[in-house]
Amino acid sequence: MLINCSENCIYQNEGICTLNHVTNSSGTPSEDCPYFREKVKKLRNGEQSLRNRK
């Protein structure tokens, strides 16, 4: 089953959701997907962006 996705999510790849197993809900406020997990942007030196760090 292909599910279109345009979110900045770790499971999104080229517009398709790649989540292929059941996992815990992320608890995010995304109304379209309970499994949404934001991609963490990496800076050039390999550090994570402070805005996205959890």
C-alpha cells in the first residue's frame, strides 16, 4: 500500500511514507499521521540543529 506524504518526517522518502511496521504513536499534534516524527536537520559539521534537538 502506498501512502502519499509531504511532511518533513523520518518515514517520508520522495513523497511516499516508508513506515512498514506498527510502532508507538509519536504523540505529535499532526492531524494526518499519528506516527509523524520530524527529521532532524544536520549541520555541516555533523551537529544537530538546536531548533530540532529533543
